Amino acid sequence: MKKIAFGLTTVALSLAAATAQAGEVEVLHWWTSGGEAAAINVLKEEMVGAGHTWKDFAVAGGGGESAMTVLKSRAISGNPPSAAQIKGPTIQEWGDLGFLTNLDDVAKAGEWDVILPQVVSNTMKYDGHYVAAPVNVHRVNWMWANPEVFRKSGASIPTTWEQFIVEAKKIKAAGFTPLAHGGQNWQDATLFEAIALSKGARFYNSAFIGLSDTTLRSQDMIDVFDTFKQMREFVDPGFSGRDWNVATSMVINGEAAMQIMGDWAKGEFTAAGKKAGIDYVCYPAPGTSGAFTFNIDSLAMFTVDGKDKQAAQKDLARLILEPKFQETFNLNKGSIPVRLNMPREKFDTCAHASMDAFLASSTTGNLVPSMAHGMAVNSMVQGAIFDVVTNFFNDEAMTSKEAVDKLARAVKASM
């Protein structure tokens, strides 16, 4: 059996007993933008309301790289937090190292196997046991647009990348930035994977899940790099190093027309008091209307000492899946509830579209994990892809054929 720490020696400890003991939970996360901070504050309030102490351990950086560096240092020194924002295959990596605690008693009491989609519950388990609590489901392949900028530019919302290039030229000629973007590797990869997804879910899965050398070197992948490089023409000169939420604010303020970003961007529009369908519009990234690239935020629970901390940790896991938190958190975050059959009344048209697309794509084979956001490959492979993608985007001399060769070699070396 693979290594896994089960925390309490008496796994049968009841949730009622756990709740009765007030304790401290230290939560490491990178939810630091306006919309994200409002969302995580909901969980803090729930925990304080349950009688526990919340110790916030926020590490800025939208891709989570800085947070993971801090987490590794803390874990190696024998002082991990109670919970950390970890997702996808990275959960398995931490499980292999023996740091995670068992949540099966909480999951059984909350019927997680019933209320969660299977693709979600599978991701939250290590060696068949729950070790993380899912917070939400993000759709990554979104395009956010400012309709006023389009009207002033005489441009139309693009539905293909070919059309995107045509309309972006009109927008640029009108004096606006066509594409709001931040030059960080995970943002580059977010744009890159959206272009790749336009080639179809089968191509996407073969490249980023199967890691097929043939697919990585294919003409389709060369085409993806060609289109990706063309996007460089439509970002502003100050894009390098820009945080994602600053790029979102360019669309909010009418400086830029579009942003390719997951629906956490909607949390920024909400925090700015903007209304979906009026102040901004949401469309699937060009060529991806039938697909859904998912990113599931989750908090993995680490083995901690002390019955009070263990009790608080179990309460944290329980509260995350409660309907009240699922609704309030996701309204602030811009995502959709991970819990099935939640009421939709308070959610806007973009969230409804996301909910419908999630369910539809799960039956058509077009529901795919985000490579850019740690859901498809382990951190080593992801890092190799990031390096090639970002270097290509910033190197005018590198050709697409050279890039696919570098990509295939880098992926093979990281496996």
C-alpha cells in the first residue's frame, strides 16, 4: 500500500466530537486578489463562527509557484500548515511523500461520493482515500470582453482564432489594446492551451495527458504555436510580469478589449461592481465552445499534531462542502459550485453557461483538465511545457517548428 498518514489513530472519531473542540487552522493559499480575498474570507468567517481560530497564510502569486515553494520549506522542516491550496496531480505527489491526512470519516458523513461529480472526487483521493476537500470548479477556456470597446472599434466578438486576428487588428487600429495579458509563464500557458483546445479535445488530451511525442511534433501543434506567436502582436508593451488581475482591470476600465482567462476573472468584475451581459460579456475562448477546460481548487489537509487542531481541520473540510459556503464562496470567486444540484438563482448568466457547459462536456468527452493550472500533468512536466511556451512567446527568432521540437524534447526529459 502506498504511504499515507492517517492523522488520528482513531479514524472513527465522530464529527460531533470533532466539532466540540475549538482549535486553530492555518491555511496556506494564494487567493489574494480582490475577488479571491472576498471569497476566502467567507470560509474564515464560517470557521470563526464554528468556534475555531483561523490563521491566514496567504502567499501572493496567481499561479501558486511562490506558495508551493513556501509549503515545501515548511513541510520539510516538519511544520506544515493544517491545509494548503493544492490541486490535481500535485495532490498525488504530496500523498506519495506521506504528508496528507485521511478525511474519509468527514467524506462519509457528508456523502461526498454522492454530491461530487466523479471527476472531482477522483482528484480529491489518494490511494482511494479522501485527502483534500474541493472548493469549486473553474472553467479556464473563457474569453472576457468589454462590449463598449468593441462598439468603439467597430469590431465583432470572435468565435475562431482566425477571426480573433481580424477583429484584433480593428481594435488596435482604434487605439485600444486588443488582448489584456500578463507576461507570466502560467498566463502564457493559459492562452496557449486555449489555442490548443481549438484543435479539439482528442488533440488536447493526446498532447497534454497522453504526452504523445507524435502529437507534440505534429503539424497541428505547429499551427498552435503559429497562432500563439501572432497573439504577441496584440498585447501592449507593458505586459511583461503583469499580474492577471491587473490585466483583468484593463478590460474592466476599457483600456483593453479581451482577456483569455479562467472564470476567477469574473470575481474581479464582480468586486468592481460590474454586471455580466451589460458591463462585460463572457464567451468561450475562440474555437472551444463545446469544450470545458476545468481547474478545481481544493484544500489538501496535512497531518498535524494535537486533537484540537485535528478537530478544527475536520470542521474545515466539512464546511467547505456545505451548501451555504459553496454558494457564497463561488458567487465571490466567479467559479461554480463543485457540489451537484445547487440552486442557481443567485448566479449570473456566465455562471449558468459554465454550469451547462460542465454538464454537457462531461457527456461528450470534451471535459478536459487544464494543463496550465496543474490538473493534467505533474509539476515537472508542467514546468517543462511552461519554459518552452514562455520562451517561444518572448523570442522573435524562434520558429514554430523549433518550438515543437523543444517541446517534445522537454516533455520527454521531464517524464
